[in-house]
Amino acid sequence: MLRHTAGRAYDELVRLAERGPLRTRGARPVVRDIGWFEPREGALEVFARIGAGDRLRAMAFRLEQGRDLRWRCTAVELGGPRAHRPDAR
């Protein structure tokens, strides 16, 4: 998926992949529910509820269609709100 990302979403996906936040012992992660909202033409805000054992996580991402008509992920979040980072502007 990394090759289909743009901007900060790329960095966030790399960070998530390194941490492996959906890995659990035993149960494999399963998508329980998905949904989307179209805030404007060429943009989708998508969510998924992912269960693994007794844990339930939320993943949200934004997809935007470029001039070349390819869709790219431009934002991604897992779980609750992002923790404050001192280097964030």
C-alpha cells in the first residue's frame, strides 16, 4: 500500500508497519465493519473496525483521486486520536 500513498500518510503507514499494531497472539485480525463518506467528488473518507481476539481497533484513512485518475491514500489513523508530537507543526 505504501506505493499508493502521498504526503504524511506514507510516513504514518511506515510507522504503523514497524509497530505492527494489529498483531496479536492467537487470533488473526478480521475486518468486522467498513464504511465511507464522500466529502467531495474525488475524495473518500473510509473507516474499518478490525477485531483480533477480544480487541477491537478502528482504522480510518482518506483516499483522493489524482489528476491521473489514480487513487492515493493521503491520511491514515489507527485507534484513537494521534498522540501529540513535539515536532508536529
